[in-house]
Amino acid sequence: QSVLTQPPSVSGAPGQRVTISCTGSSSNIGAGYDVHWYQQFPGTAPKLLIYVNSHRPSGVPDRFSGSKSGTSASLAITGLQAEDDADYYCQSYDSSVSGYVFGIGTKVTVL
Amino acid sequence: EVQLLESGGGLVQPGGSLRLSCAASGFTFSSYAMTWVRQAPGEGLEWVSAIGVSGGTTFYADSVKGRFTISRDNSKNTLYLQMNSLRAEDTAIYYCAKDRNSGSGSYDYWGQGTLVTVSS
């Protein structure tokens, strides 16, 4: 049970737009702490996808975008591609546990 | 090229100890906070511990507080995680990761991970 709630799975056809929500509370996202997103393929280490809510590291395609509002954040993938089939995790700081927390992860399936 | 190489994982009995190492290269190790994140088989990511640039500031998840100790040797460009009183629920792949920007809480480089199995 994570303090950051994500849908277990989302799916879409190639070319479609999908969004992944990350719902927190007043002790994490709602307190103003930044949200970061990671992409992970089976058997490999996570990769930083979005940092500080909406910034993309160099090399990350611009079809990935992040936003934050209130106690929630979202990751959007526009123009879904087969290579986007992976697990996605949100992360933030939580003052109630005095540490960083990850969401449970969302499996994106490209149909 | 930034590289992080974990080592020290393996099979250990409940109650036992292990020391993980993470050898860093390709960046000024002493300028960045570092973190350990773990992933139990088939499960999600769990933040474990973090350490500031000098090693004087450390943070732990409640699940490992009092049992694990994070440390670093900036002269050797190496991060450590001393794990004591290990439990079955500590079984996971342990990743070391570099803070993108010290204090940012976002991790821009990760090692390949080392597997820790706690079982009798």
C-alpha cells in the first residue's frame, strides 16, 4: 500500500494518448513536494523520465509530459508507440514518513 | 560516461548481515547525494535510504531504520549499505542511484542492481 496511488494498468493503441494519474495527499504532493516519473522495462533498472513535475531529461522524447495540480500529478504519453510498453512509477517526498515514496506503478500496454 | 556498479548481494539467512557496495565513475562523486532503492520480486520500487554529499546526513525508510546503515567513501567513489538483522521481506534487487541535483529527490543514473535473497 503506497501513499501515492496509481492505476495498476492503462492501455492504448499506437498513436493514441494515455495518461497515468498519481494521487497523493497533503503530506506529499499537496504539500508542494516535487513529483518525478520513471520508466522501467522488465529486468532493467528504472530510467528517469520526468523530473520536478514537468521537466524532461535530455534524450526523453517530447511525447512524454508531466503535470501537477493540488494533491495529484499526471504523466501523459501522446502518440503512443510500441516501445512505450513498460512500467511507470511516480515518486515524491512525504513529510509524514520523512522520506521519499514511490507509487505502486502502472503497467502501460500498447495494444 | 556515468557508471554505477553494485556488488555484494547474495543469499543470506534470516538474521544475517550483508554489505552492499556501489562503485561510481564518470562524475564527481563527492558532489552528489546518493540513494538506495529496492524492488522485491514482481513488486514495485521502494526507496530505502539516502546520504548527503559529505556523508553527514542520512535518511532511512521506516522499514529499514535501525537495521541498515548507509555510508560513503568519497576518496574511493563508493557508496555502501550495511544491512543487519535481515528478514525475508528484505529480499529484493537493490539499486544505487545518483541524485540528479543534490536534494532534488530525482535520480538520473541507476546501477544494474544486485540481488539480495534472505532465506533459510
